Amino acid sequence: MNGSELLAVRGLSKAFGEHQVLAGLDLSFAAGSVTALTGPNGSGKSTLLRCLAGATPVDRGDVLLDGAVCDPTSPEHWGAVLGILDDHAWLPGLTVRDHLLLVGDDVDHALDRIGLAGLGDRRAPSLSSGQRQRAALAITLVRPWRVLLLDEPERHLDDEGVDLLVDLVAGWRDRTVVFATHSAELVDRTGAARVTLDAV
Amino acid sequence: MTASDKLYRFAVAWTSTALIAGLLLAIGRQIVPDVFDLVSRTGHDPDVVGAALLAGTLACWWAGVRHLGPVAASPAQQRWEAWADPHRWQARARLRVLLAAVPFAIGIGYVIGLAGQDWVPGVVAGAVLLATGALIALAQRRDGGPWVVALLAAAALGLLAGAAWGPSWAAVVAAAVVVTTVRPRRPRSYRLVPRWNLAAAAQRRWTLGAAATMLDVEVLRTQSVPGSGRRIPFALPARRARRLAVLSAWRSARPALARAAVGLVIVGAVAEVLGAKAGLLSAAVLLHVLTVATTRDLLAWHELAAVQRVVAVDPRRAVRALASLCAVVTLLVVVFVAVLLTPPWPALMVLLVQPWLGTWSRIRAAEEPEELTMLSTPMGAVPIQVVVRLVAGVGVTILALAVLGSI
């Protein structure tokens, strides 16, 4: 590992029952890099992101942040690493603005930037899938997360939303971004380094 | 209107009237006099109490018809309700209308019991039934259901308060009920649901069915959530745990406190009219309702790991934050009960513990099961975990009622 590497996994293994998804995986992500995880269904892209975000416990291996082994399931880890994954959800009683206020302060700017300026006072269940995806992306703007883990961030977005996503990724050069996708176009447009996972 | 529809409506009116006539004999002449003897012995005005009971019964009946009955449903709305099989649905709906007529008839029985006449009751009951049915149909066509319920509830609670504490309180309570119950219409958060009462009932049934079919109770939470969505009009604390407490409490406080205020009036009136033990039991039911209303975010927090990760607050602080409103409301109710009813301390302890035990049981029921157990029912296979989850918390309330009843 060199000095610029911010996030890494070492010997990471994860199985669901008899099915081995990740086996002894070694990967590292440099500070300020943008990496796209690609590969067929079942190759472990989402599982890797979930392990990095602390949403799924690893069977064997380590997750390293700043070169040190860390506990991805601790609130301290979550304070630096944001995972917008396939299980993203909202508290039923709170509005979109409330959720953003729980994370940071610059909420109006984030809502405006993401194109949801007029919808901040709506509860998330009342939004469309695309609007909810945009609201999830707004979370990335209200706190200076060091690492962003995004599982198929282009999901549910219209063309304008995908353009916005590309712009956001371009503006995240001070962060380490890892996203899983099946869109070759998104990989090309974001200029992301491609890491292809194969089914075990 | 087809000849079949006309025949059906005639049958409903005739059967309901017959039901009322039968119930007049059974209830109006036997049970009602006993009830009003009790009321008279305790020094309350039987006319006022009877009118209050009638208004309350009508409110319950209206609510039942609003959610179950096919009254004034347009063909489009019936289709929404009955997308599987309209004919079978209509048959079931007609049965529900007939069943809904029973509590209405009981309400009429109260009036008859007050009147104490032999032949007048039937005529009065029939006229009241027809007039009320017409009014309900008219109100429902104009989507005026909430107003009907609010006015009837205001009349019932106002009269009960008047019987217990005098006319001034009656006016205050009735006005408070109207103000807190009726609010300007605004879009519900679940936008796919047409703003129509019958469709709302269909939506509730749909979500229950969907939860069982998809083995996922998340859909139950996507129904509309009461309370304001407007921007918080004050500065928030800097620490995220306190921010979580303030935001959650602010969003839930208004509907919860409105329910608490109405519920405490009912508890006080019940205690005044029927005695302290009945008041205690009604307080336990009120606490159950308030606990469910104030712990929605707490339960969601436990289930939604994604929210925990994004907010990144220490879990224990988050639980304390999200439980704070429930604690305040519980204390409010218990202090009210302690001052008004002066029950023995074990009863107060039961009331204090009940919300937390109920919430704990709901959280436990919501935890991811290690294995899924399916229950065979006439509707198909239903995961028993979903059933347990739906009834969790109710069991604790029933236990509390049993303990309070024995104290």
C-alpha cells in the first residue's frame, strides 16, 4: 500500500450460505480517485460496497481506512464513509430536508444543486423513485465525507439526472468515490478507473 | 340506478329498520334503564349522558361505514376497491352494510330508552335512520367524512364533559375537538391513493395484503404520516443526537398531543361517569394509542440500518432521542391519572411500564427472523412473523388492562 491509498480491503471473503461471493479479495482505492466496479450479476459488486460501508459483516479479511484496520460497522466509520446502497431508506415521519439536517447544515444549497429545491418539505415516501434517488445524492453534499460508496447511482434517474450525477462526480475530486454500475456510458463519462469483478 | 340496486337499497332500509325494532325490545327496555339508573344514582343528567352516548355511537358507526361500506361509491371507486372481482366484493360490501346497521340501531336504542314510549320509538328510529343515511351519502359524495366525524365526536365529548364538569367545559371541549380534528386539506404523502375514503380503506387492505405477499412490512409504513411537513421555524441544536430528538418530536408532537388532549378528556369523563377503575382502563388504552403514534420513528430506526449509517449517531443516544416524545406524553398521561384518580401506586407503575414494554415487544417482533414460519390460511400462506408483528404491543396492553382490572 502506498501513501496515497485511503481505503483498502485485504483478503476479504464473504459467503452467503454455500455461495461464496468474494474470496480473498485485495483492492485499494487512492485518495481522490473515482473507481467503477463492473461485472456480471452475482459477481459481488454490491456485496463489496456493503462490506466497505459496514452494512454487511465480512467473513474474513480486513477493511483499512488510512492504512489502519477499521471496524466498518462503527458510527466512527460511518462518519467518514457514506454508503448509498440498495437498502437506502428514510424515516417515515421526517421530510427530505429533515434527513439532510440530520447529516449537515448546508441543506438549501444541496437541495438546489440536486434539483429538489421545491421538494425539501415533502416526506420521502411521497417522492418518485427518481426524486428519492436525487435526494439520496443530496446527502453526499451536506457533509465532507471522505469516501462515497454508491450502488448503481444512475438507477431511476432520467437523462438530466444522469448528467447531474456526472457533474457531481466531477466535483468530488477531493473524495474517494467507488460506485457499482452496469452502465459503460457512466463509466466513460465519469472517467472512472474500471475494476471488473468476476463471479467466484 | 338499476332495479337490482333499488331492490338492494329497499332491502337494506327494511332490514335495518327490522333490526332496530328488535333491538329496541332487547336493549331499549332492559339494558338502557339499568344504565340510566346508574347515571341517575351518580348524580348525572341522564338526558345529557344519553345524548352523548348517541353521538358517540353515531360517530363510531359513521367511521365504520366510511371505511367498510359501499355508500355513495361511484363505479370507478368500486372498481378500485374490487379490482379482483366486483361482484363478490359487492356481495361482501352489502353484508358489511347490514352489520354496520347494528351499532346504529344500538344508538337508537339509547334514545328510545330515554323516551320511554312504546310506539314512538319505531317511527323515530326509522326516520332517524333514513335521514342519517341520506346525510351520510350526501356528505360522502362531497368527501365530507372528516367533518361528520368531527362534529359527532365534538358533540359526544362535549356532552360528556358537560355532564361531568358543567356547560363551560362542554363548550371548551367541543370547540377543541373541532379545532384539533378538522384541518385544511393538503396532499397526503402517499400520492397514488385517491383522496376518497373508500379508496383509503382499500389502500389499507392492499398494504396488509402486500406485506403478507412480499414478506415485507415496509409497505405498511409508506402510508400517509400525519403531522406538518413545513420547515422547522427555529434553529436546531448542533449535536446530531439532539437534532434527531427535536426533529422527530416536532414532526410527531402535534398529532400526538391532539390525541392526548382528546384522550384525557375521555379518560376524565369516563372516570367521572363510570368510576375510577373504568378511567384507569381507558387510560391504558389511551397510552397504547399514544405510544404507537410517538414511537413510529424509533421503530423505523431499529429496522432501517441504512438510516443509522447515514446519520451516524451513537445507537444508545439515538434511541434516547427518538423515545423522548413518548416519555413526555407518557408522563403527561400518568400525572393526569395520578392527580385525577389517585389510584394505588401499583396501577401507576403499570401505566408507566406499559408503553416501554409494548415498544420493546414491537421492536423484538420487527427483528429479522432467523427462519420464516409460514401459516396456512384460507387466504393463502402468511408468514407468522408478519402476524406477530402486526399484533405486537397489543398483547402488552391487554396484559396491562388485566392487571389494572385486578388491582
